[in-house]
Amino acid sequence: MFCNSCFRELPDEARFCAYCGLSVILREGQINDDPETLDSSQKNREGKVSDVSRVREYGAERRITTIMFADISGFTSFSENTDPEQLRDLINSCFHQMVPIIQEHGGQIDKFIGDEIMALFGAIRANEDDARRAISAAAEMLSAIKAFSRANSVSWNLHIGINTGLVVTGMVGSSSKKEFSVIGDTVNIAARLAGQAQSGEVLVGEKTFLLTRNCFDYEPIHGVTLKGKSEPLNVYRLKGPRRIDSAGLTASALHSPLIGRDAEAGMFSGLLEGLQDGRSFILWVSGEAGVGKSRLSAEVRGSFSSSSMIWLEGKAVPMGRSVSYWPFIQILKEYLEISDSNNEQQALERIEEVMLDLFPDQHLEVTPYIAQLLSIRLPERDEARLKQMSAENLRFHIYRSVHRFFRRLAENSSVVLVFEDIHWADQSTLEIIEHLASLLRESGIGIVLMERSEEMNKTLQIKKGLMNVSKISPTQSN
């Protein structure tokens, strides 16, 4: 075998040229599938093409990859009495909703298998958090298919299996037809997990759990026997995002003292003390990734205990730009004590209960729009009324309801709203934050916005908007 760059002879097992460093794995389009044209070094003693040669021919690579299988629940029974053409249009419409979610989270569609999607995270371009991206995508897909089912009057859901491990990536097929895919036991387990999952469930393998357990809560299921596996496996059922402090760490992890941030902590604490005297504030916290912005917030919050202060936090994420109002969804769910384990009816009842307490005579004017923001199904009468609204009118009512909600909270307590990684926030979130800024002139509210200093150019517009609306100059902490 010879290097394609410097043409020096290389051993058969080489993956890189020892002289120029070029990868010796052939690219797509360089496949030599005719055994008669291969030299003797590429054949074994029986004249068959060696496995090593096949790996090189098909551009194969060993990679750690997270595999997702997402299968539609209710599709088979629905297809029994549905015209095939109508069925095709509906499934394509469903995939049209699901695929962008996967891609927004950095995933790649491997193939469609009937009503099932196979997606890859890290097969072509690796990210340090591919497993987390896959879980986030799965959670978002479950919400999306609920909305799709309501809009199309079908009873569809998803059951999803996700697994992380070693695979071989590359071109798979014959000389007449080949395509990029992945092969390995990791893939098999992911497919089996999807088959094991119930409607609306996400099951993950051991490695995926270990990589994401600091971000998500799981219910362990020990000793699960999967088809084709000789030994039982530990499987984990996704429950939802993990309730963590603003530093992204469990409370027990925050045991070391915060050093070198006395000035910043003092400034933050001073703003909170002023807030209790009715002086609202906007605080921008800027710094490089990992410098301790979230840790500062957690320390100040922990040292400033007050029963009359409501502290709520939302975190923007890179993938969250495709989900409108994501930080506010987190904030509202935290205050309303709604978890992913609650079904839609329980969530709606909780919203109604809290809104009735906050707005005894006007709760019906607020509840539908808070529920809409949280993607909670409404009673048919309210659902029909909201569907008749224009997008602009509906957005106005959502903004107004959020404004009224926080104004009412601030009437009896000081309210602190913390938005982490604001540079990743979607436009709708930024608009609501700017809309809320007017409250700073009349209510005891503090707004804390955290950003990476290298991303400051993305937040210039919201800074100008907050100053114009609130008439308050933001306090800067670097």
C-alpha cells in the first residue's frame, strides 16, 4: 500500500502515513470494489479481500457517537384505515417538524425507517456534549409531536431510544449503491431501547446516562433484557431537566470558597439590599466561559437569605434558539412547580390554581396565555379562541400576561430574574425581557443577565432596549 500524497510504501495496517501524516483512509468515490484489481497485499491467503482493506476502501473511522432512534407511537393502528397517499403526506409533515429539531441540536439524520427516524450525534463532527444534545433534542421532539398531534387530530407520540458508544462510521453498501452510516453494537442497543420504551418515553443506555446525569434526572431500570443481548443491561428512563443551582452544579459540589470576587459579590449584594428598599436594578455579568459568573450568582444568593424575595432563573442554551421563550418556560415552571412528570391536565390545573390566587377576578384573562407559552393544551373553547387570533395579537397577549404576572409577584415581594447565557436567547425571549423592563420604574424587580464576554456583540441591541425602556443604566460586572 502506498500513500496518496508522498507515494511512500506503508504497512497494510497503517491508518496514517508515517512520512507526511496524511490519513490513508480513502474518501468516497475512491472505492475499488473489484477483487481482481486489488494487489496481493489487499487479499488474504484465500484470495478474499481483507477486512482492513475494506475498512480503508469505504472511508471507515472508529468514533464515539450517540445514536437516537425515534419511533412514532400510534402510527401502525392509524395506518390501517388511512389512505396510503394521505398517510405519506402526514408522516412527511411530521418529519418536517422533527428533523429541524435534531439538526438544531447538532444531530445528523442517518435514515428514515418507515415511521422511525435514526439520528447521529458526533458521527461526522464531534462536540463535547453530543449526548446532552441528543437528550435535549429528544425532549423537544416529545413536545413538538404533541403539538403536531393536536393540530392534525391524531393520537401520535414518540418512543425514543438513545445510546452512546463506539461505532464504525463510513460508507456502507455495494458498488452500485452506498451511503454513509454507522455500524456497531451501540446502534443495536439504541434500536432495542426505542423498542422497549413506552409511548412518550425516552430510554437511554449506561454511557449516555453517565455523560448527562448532571443535566437530566433519570429513573434507573436495572437488569433489562433486550432482544439479542446475552446479558441484562441497566437502562435509564428520562424524567426531565435536572433541578440544579445557577452554577450548574449540585449544592454539595459548591463546597469550596469563592476567592477573588469580593468586589463583585459586594456589588451584587448591595443591589439586592437596595431592591428590598424598592430600588430596582439591571445587572450585566460578563466574562469568559468558566470564569465563575454562575458561581458568583449562586454564592450571593446563598448568602442573601430573605423570605420576602423571589429568585427565579432561566438559562438560554445554543440549541434553545429554536424554542421560543425557553428561559421563561424554565422560570414559570419553577414558580408554578410544574415538572415533566406532570401530565397536561395536571399542569393546567396547577396554572389555574396559581392564577386564581394571583388574579381572583381576572385569572381567565391570564391563564390561557401562560398555558400557551408553556405549550399546555387548553380546553376546546379557549383553544379555538386562540387559534382565531393572528400571530401578532397572540404574541401581544402573551407578553401582556407575562408582564402582569411578574408585576403581581412584585407587589408583595422583591423579585430577582436571572437569565444565564443571554447571548444564546431566542428573539422572543429578548423581546419579553425588554417588555418587562418597564416594570423596573414601578416595581421592586431586579434583572440579572449573564453573558460570555466573547459574545457581547450579540447583546448590544437588548442593552440599548433595556436602557430606553427602563430609564435605568445597567450595572456592569466583569
